[in-house]
Amino acid sequence: MNDKTPLRELKGVGEKTEKLFQKIGITTTEELLRYYPRTYDVYEEPVEIASAEEEKTVSIRGTITGSLYSNQVRNLQILTTTVADQSGRLPVAWFNAPYLKGTLKKGSVFIFRGKIIRKKGRLQMEHPEIFTPAAYEEVVHSMQPVYALTKGLTNKAITKLVRQVLDTRPLKTEYLPDEIRERYQLADDNFAIRTIHFPGNMQELLTARKRLVFDEFLLFVLAVQLLKEKTEEAPNTFSMKPVWTTEEIIEGLPYELTNAQKNVWHEIERDLSGHKLMSRLVQGDVGSGKTVIAFLSMVLSAENGFQSALMVPTEVLANQHYEGFLKLMEEQNITSCRPVLLTGSATAKQKREIYQKIASGEVNVIIGTHALIQEKVEYKNLSLVITDEQHRFGVRQREALTTRGNPPHVLVMSATPIPRTLAIILYGDLDISIIDELPAKRLPVKNCVVGTSYRPKAYSFIEKQVQTGRQAYVICPMVEESEGLDAENVTDYAKKLQEVLPDEIRVEILHGKMKPKEKDEVMLKFKAGELDVLVSTTVIEVGVDVPNATVMVIENAERFGLSALHQLRGRVGRGAADSCCILISDNENDAVKERLRFLCHTSDGFAVAKYDLENRGPGDFFGSAQHGLPTLRVADLVQDTRTLKVAQEEAKALLAVDPNLAMPQHRALSDEVDRLFATAGAMN
Ligand code: ADP
Ligand code: MG
């Protein structure tokens, strides 16, 4: 057996079990061992019946004093009896457990471990585990793993299989250099893996966790740094000379660039004309004006005789950027650029033509979606790749684009303001520029959280705004009605809304299930002011720019993360007019209310992201689908920042001595880094 042994080859794993494990993402022994417990059950000393508290899981040592009753309630067979100790008596019930009949004999003594609940006014213990006193001796004080389950897969089944693998696999050779382990007193890897599943006590668990957290951070940082080394070493084969055209464009814009925009633009200009290849992340809150920076970079590339590509996550956004670029060219008389739009919705014939134009260099500004990284696209002199709203793209996809021909400069634009600790991990391979200034004249968006009873007022507000020539968005979490899910859907909502609003107000829908062409048409009409109200899902979350829209209503606001809500409300407040965002939610949960209230009281994207991180965990940022890097399984970015720092320092020290981890003593470590990326790739 090795790490990659498929589960199926283990004793006791048949086709059915294999499928169940697949559901929770486990196909190999390695993945099984990395499936760490969600929490642990501690088997405490038995308590007296009289002191057993309601709603707690406890162990009691009792004698069966009652007879055994069997009861059938619908398809549930219930066994009940009474147990007693010197402090009192307690009814106990089991469900569908006929096999216990032989065991539960009057007069016998057992340890019962289960939850105390109140039923018809009386306390009872429900469905306890049963141990002989000797068997309980063995587990008392130990911590039993509790795993995240899926239907059909029991905790026992997972526990058993993990134990089997731990007991039969060959031990791994340690890959961390000794001096690092000694410096931070880190446990051995084999111990850590075994103990995270089966800790003997709390101290052991903490020791195991410390090692695993350190490893996760160290490998992560090493992996990212190794990527960076590669790009930094690369010479600039697309050196660009600064040109007048970009200066003229800046002069001719209908607004003045903010200082932050100017600074970032100059950083990029310097990078592109420098000796090394650019790898830069531009972070700026929604509405800070990142698009124009991207356009300027593309013009500079074209003026220097090169191609550039701008890749975005949705067709709606691709279209918007393409139209925006055409408009800029027209208004400013730019002659060096020959743009093209490439998205998945182009017909096969159109695509062939576009590919041909790209390959021949007939076009030099290419704007599109994932379609840009299809194998068939061959670029000519591709000097610069820009990804907008990058958190929607995997790092690997970026790589796919970068590995054709000479590597191009990379510019990443993100509106997800992420705390610095995260930025280092996610984007450690990039230099970071921050646009920390919104255009002047912007009025802050007014926010409120209200219940559904407020809807009539919201609608009449929309009506008034439309009558003054403005437009509105309404966001619903779902596309159409779905069984069992109690949330508003775009399709029905739009109908209802149209009935409530006067006929002359034009309501349309937009969602991800529509054909790309339909989506574009709706979006173009909305932009052109031929529609007044757009009822949409979060497809408009990223990047959409219609400055005339001043109202945003979000239904079932409780269903969205704060960062998503912040992006959504960023769709309004883009022009000079007063805008507002109305969050509608009937949710009574205190944490939810607090979250929404927080959002209303801040307009700072960084503060919002920090709040989300601290209160909901890093899941939003670390879903591996979003960035293509492996997930952190034990490390916690809030709790473990100190370890992160230490791991960063160690990674730096290691690479200073051995930049490619090529020395024999680092071989095992380097393999481990590779393994990390191999699994991350497989998950995408
Ligand atoms: P984001 O950073 O969210 O991508 P955009 O680039 O879409 O923002 O810009 C938002 C809006 O602000 C656009 O309508 C754009 O024309 C406008 N804009 C950009 N820069 C400025 C500026 N310096 N002053 C005024 N308006 C600006
Ligand atoms: Mg944008």
C-alpha cells in the first residue's frame, strides 16, 4: 500500500462503500488520511443520574431495573427500559435496535452514553451507546474522531477505515529538515497524522495540530514562492517603450484619474518597460476604476506592436469591456488597436475566423472569457495577459495562458479586497498594487436592512427613481422555483414585480441559465436605457458597470456572504447621482442580523472582507474551485497567523540557500510541494 492506493483495494471496501467515499471527495488512502475529523467526542467519567443535565451528552453507570418494552410507531421500533444508580432512575430509549434485546437483561450493569432530552416533561436518555464497565475503561478520557458524513456513510465506517490504513501503511520518511523541527519543536509527521485522527488527549491533539498547521503553511508558501522565482527569473522579452498615446488618452478622459490610479498606471508602465517580466496584482475596491488601467495597458502593448488579452469570468462582462474599449477608441481616435471579442457563444465558424485573425496578428487586443484559453487559440506576439476579477479563475488557467510561446506579462485585477495575510498566500507570486481611493464626486451608497413587509415602499421608491430616468436592479438568489428551498427566484419575482409596477416600467430578467446571446441582449438593452428594472441572479455581481442605475434591492440577503453583497451593491453608486441599496431579509438569527447591519455601516471593502473572514471562516476565499490552490485543512488564518509568519520566514530561509529545493536534503520536501500541487490540480 502507498499513498495513492485506491480505497477499493482496501479490505472491506466494495463498490457501494467506494461510491459513498467518493461523495466526500475521497478516492485514495492519502485523501482518507487527510480527511481530518471535524471535531472529537470525549468519553468522560460517568456522572450520577441525578446530575445529568438536559441537552447534554453524558455517560452514566447504571443497572437495568425495568423490563424491556418494545413499541412500534409507524416504521420506528422503539425499545425502552429504565436504568438506575444510587442517585436516581432514568428511562432510556433505543430506535430500531432489535439486536439489543438479548443484551439488555434486567439486573445487568452497563455504561450508557447518550444525550439527555426532555420528553413529555420527563428527562430520558436517547439511543445511548452501551459499554461493559471493562470496555468503557478502555475508552474513558480518549477522544474519538467525529467526521463530516454523507448519507449512508457512518462515522464508525470512516473511523474503522482510517484505523485500518494507519495500522497497515508503511511509515513515511520525514521530509522536514531536522533543524526546522527542532527549532519549533514540531512532532514527527507520522505521529501527527495518526494523532489528528486518534488523539490520546488534548495535549497530544494540540501537538499534532501544530505540526500539520506548520506544514500546510510552509508547503503553501514554498509552492507560491517557487512559482514566483520562475516568473522573476524570466527576462522581459516584450519590452515596451512608453508612448504619447496613453498620455493623450488620460488627458482626454471625461474625468481626471485619481492619484491612486495614476500611481498604479505608472507602476505598470515601468514594469512593462523594465528588464523583468511583470507579474502584478491590482487590488481596488469596487468602483475604484480598474478597467481604464487595463485598457491603457492594452493600448501600450498595441502601440509597441504586440498583442494583449483581457480575460474575464462572464460573457456579460466580456461584452461590456469590448464595447467599452470600442467606445474609448472612437472617442479618442486610437488607431493602433484592432480589437476582437472571443467568447463561448461565438459560432464554430466565427470562432475559426477569430482564431485565424489572432494567429495572423490581424487583431491585437483580444477580449473574452475562458474561450481565450482553448487549445486552438494561437497567439502571435502575446505580450500581456490581464485577468479581471481574477478570484474567479484558477491559478492553473492563468498558467495555461502563460505557457504558450514566450511568457507574457501578467496583470491580475481583483475587486476582492483581501486581508494582507491572505494576499500573501493567494498571490504571493505577484507584486501588489493597491488602488485605495475612489473617484471624487462619488456619493456613498445608502444602505438599509428591512423585512419583506417593506417591499411596497421599496417598489414605490423604484418607481420614483425610474420616473426620474434612473434604473434599478433586484437580486434574487435563485433562477426559478425550487422544491424545498424557500427563497425568491428571478422568474416568478419579475412577473410579480411587473404587476405591481406601472406598465410603462420595463422589467426584464437576467440569469446564468439563459443563453449567452440572450444575456448579452438584455445587458445591452439595460445599458442603453431601454430597460428600467433588471431582476437578476448574482451573474451581475462581477464588474457590471451601468452608472445610471441607482437602486439595488437584494432579496433573501441572508443567503449571501458579505463580500458578495459588497460586490453587488458596488453595481450602484457608480455615477454622480445618489444611490441606495436595500437589503431585504426576514431572517431572525442574531448572527445574520448582525452581519447585515455591519455591512450597512461600512463601505470599506477591506473591513467587509475581514469581518467575513473572522466570522465565517476563510471558506469563501479558499474554496479551491476559486483559485486552484490546495485547501487549508487544519490551518486557520485568524488563529494561526503567528505560525503563518514563522512558516514564511522558514520558506524564505530555505529558498535563500536552495532556490529550487534541488539539494539532496530537500528532496523529500520538494516532492511534498509537488504532491500538493498535483492534488490541487486534480481537484479543479
Ligand atoms: P472597477 O474598479 O469596479 O472595475 P470600473 O473600472 O468599472 O471600476 O469603474 C467604475 C466607473 O467609474 C466607470 O463608470 C468608470 O468610467 C468610472 N471611473 C473610473 N475612473 C474614474 C475617475 N478617476 N473619476 C471618475 N469616474 C471614474
Ligand atoms: Mg471591474
